[in-house]
Amino acid sequence: MTDFLDRSTVLVLNSLYQPIGTISPKKALVALNSASDQCDIAAKAIDIQYAVGEDGKYDLETVETFTPCSFEEWLNVTVRPGLDQIIHTSKMQIRCPTVVITNYSKIPMRRFRATKSVLYEMQKGICGYSGVKCNPKQLNIEHKLPRSKGGKDTFENLMLVKKEINFARGNKPMKELGLKPLFRHQEPKPIPASFTIKTAVHPDWGYFIQK
């Protein structure tokens, strides 16, 4: 249960009902309880109720009611069988929120970090020295100018290369080994945080994420 409460499974919306990020159920409950000293955002959880077909199953394409709830109101919402996780406390059972809406009106921008996954996508899996297509496990992050010589963890100074080349080079100058970088990365422009949310973790998300 603790593991589940710490996973980013709750969609966060701004006041215009636009997705702006994800948080864990634990943080969502703290955000609902705006009187908490630990609360850094004020939010309401959204109770979505779907139509029920003749077979007793939910019709996820037909929303019947849509209600933002305060913390006190959320404690009384009904659990939707087959759709909801339940948080058990010593005194009660609480339906785990799936979507919360905040008072924030803007869309935050996400800056990219030069991680292995981002570099792999930029290089399309191509080794930065040999030009050979590789899988992620075959590649290491290479500092063109080694850290020991002042190299930074920036897009301009990083690229992915085959592990054996990375190990063989060490801190030696590229010219000494006849190596020439095939990529000169630039930091990607920031994008709206909503663009990074492409997959619905829960059916309720589909109501807000563009397909």
C-alpha cells in the first residue's frame, strides 16, 4: 500500500481543467486538506460517475456526473467497483483520488534534462562516435570534455556512445583516439507540461487528455 501511495497516479489539472502534471495519492490527499501545514497546493478531487450498461459494467464514454469535492466531501464519495483503489485507515476507508483540480490558472513549462532516455531519443539510438544503431543497454553517456577537465552535464557536452568506446577513451582527448563526435546537441526548447502526459494511467484521465 505504501508503494502505491507514493506513485504518480493522480492527474493534476489547472483551474481551466487542463492537465499540468501528476502527483502521488499521498500528495493529492495532502493537497485536498488545504488546512495542512504540508500543503503546497490547494486542490479538490473530481468525482466522475459513469453510466452503467445493462450488463452492469461502466460505460466509460458516458459521464453522468462530474463533481469537484473538498476533503470533507471526498470522505463520503462512493467507491466505484472495479475502478477505484481504496485507502484503508484505522477509522475508515477512503477512495483514492484519480484527478484533482487546483486554483492554478497557468500551464507550467517543462525544461528537459540531459538524461539517457532523452539523449537516446535525440540520437535515435545512434552511437555518437561509430554511427552504429544500438539499444539503450549498449550505450553510455559520454562527456566530450571530461568532468575532470571542467566538462559540464549539459546537452552541448553530452551524447551517447557505445560502452566499449566510452571505457576505452576514459579522460583521453578525442583527437588522440581519432574520435569525432557525430552530434552537437542543443538544449530542447521547454514544452507545456501537459504535452508530457500522453498515456492515461486511469480511465478518468481520458476525460481530460486529448486522444
